[in-house]
Amino acid sequence: MNTADATIENALSVVARSRDMRERALERRRELQRRTEVIITRPLYVLKKNEPKQLLLKLDS
């Protein structure tokens, strides 16, 4: 293998690593987007829409 072949092979391996890193980053972004959508669509707490109630205090007993 001469120098040109080694250089080409090295460049192809760098391109393959770069593609793998890009694909992994894209998958991480998709997963984070999915988790964010789940959190946003599911309410963290539910406000009760009941009327406020007056508490009775028995002070004369």
C-alpha cells in the first residue's frame, strides 16, 4: 500500500466516523424531542376547579 492509498483509506475512515457521530447526535436529538413532547403533553399537576369551601371553626365548644 502506498502513501496515496493510506491517505485515501484514512480519509474514508474519518468520513465514516463523522457520519456515525452525526447519526448518533441526530438520534439523541430525536429522543430528547420525544421526551420533551411527552412532558409537555402530560400535565404535571391538575388544578381542581371546585369552588372554595369555607372552613367551620367551632369556637364555643
